[in-house]
Amino acid sequence: MNMDSDLQIAGDLMEVPHLLQPEREHPVTVAEFAGLAREIAADPDRWAPHIEYDATSRWYHRLRTGPGYEVWLLSWVPGQGSGLHDHGRSSGVLTVLQGELTERTDRGVRTLRPGTQRIFAPGYVHEVVNDSLEPVVSLHVYFPGLTDMPMHESLQGQCASLASRESLPA
């Protein structure tokens, strides 16, 4: 029976710094982008001074950029929404900082409260709206940076279009 422990075989990893992964300056994985969003969300001093509200359109401010990604701060007054859209070739992380947003997809409706994160891949179609009576602040991380935001017909239009196609003879 072998009595050697992993520690005896490999040694203490803390004693062998060359075996440890160096800390990255910028995120590169989905988990790291979600972590970046949580880190920024947890530090209101980094984002709260930048908040503004615009009654005519959603307000946005780019907080940070890095190799291949952008971090945006958005504010939404009651009734403002994104329209039904996707994010082109970008993936993303949406984090609600203050207030509540409503997300609508072809799968249903979801209420997004402070701390809620939505992670999405390219081609994910959704609409985000402030249905509440209070302003909302959200944080958005896009990787690669957002260069395209194709708009889509309404969810009701998509469902009606699907239903009419299903009733057509093959």
C-alpha cells in the first residue's frame, strides 16, 4: 500500500510559485466576465458617481474597456426599454445594480432584481424594460465589444408569424 500523500509527492503548491497560474489583468472566460461584473457591482464608488437619467432615452456610459470587451453603465427611467434585439456576435453579462427590470424572451418574462445576472451568448434575443415606477441602473459587459445590436419584430409578431407558418400546407 502506497502511503505517499499528494503533498509528499508534489510538495506544497504555495511553496512552488512557478506552478501557479499568474493572475490575469483582464477576464477571458465567461466566469471571469461575470466575476468582473459582480466586482464592479459590489463597489458603488466605481459606478454611482457616473449615473445620469434621461427622460427621452436610456442613458449609458462606458465604464471600462479591455482587450476585446467593454463595460457599460445604463440607466432606465420608468417606461424605457431596449426593444427586442440581440447583440450580434457579442456575448454578454447584464447585472441589475438598482431597481427592477423586466426581461422578455420567447420563453417568457423574468423580473431582474438588484444582484441578478443574465449571461447570454451571441444571437440571444430579448427585450429589457423598466416596467416599474422607479429608475433602474444596470451594468452590461460585452465580449467582444458591442458593435451590432440588430432589432427584431415583437415577440407577439414572432409568435403570430410562427403560427401562420405552422398552418400553411407543407
